[in-house]
Amino acid sequence: MDNQQKELIKLAHAKMPFGKYEGHYLIELPEYYLVWFKTKGFPKGKLGEQLQTVYELKLNGLEPLLRNIRAQFPKPLT
């Protein structure tokens, strides 16, 4: 398994660590919330990168990709 695949699996299991949607999978965040981050600026670091990727996936209608990955790999990689 290459690094890109591992990152997608981690992203499929990533959850929002704070705020109104704390504990929700990033891919399940409402689109308006991600658009807000896009206009205000994504957080720095790993979370910001993940939120930006989720934004792009949703923008292109690819949410099922991460849901399918989570179904195939029910446990997050460590």
C-alpha cells in the first residue's frame, strides 16, 4: 500500500476535533461549513490540508469515495 492510499484511509476516518461538528467525520461536514473555511481560510497544518481535500472531493461529487474506503477499512490506520 502506497503513501497516497494510506492518506486516503486516514482521511476517510478523520473527524472534526472542535466546534459545532466536533466528532463528525470530515466527509460528513455540511458543504456550507467547508465553503466558510474556504472563504475564511483553512486551519494550518494537517487538519487544514484534510479539510481542503474534503472540500475538493465534495465540490467534485466524490464523497462516496471516502465512504467506500471507510467501509473497506473499518479501522483507521495508526
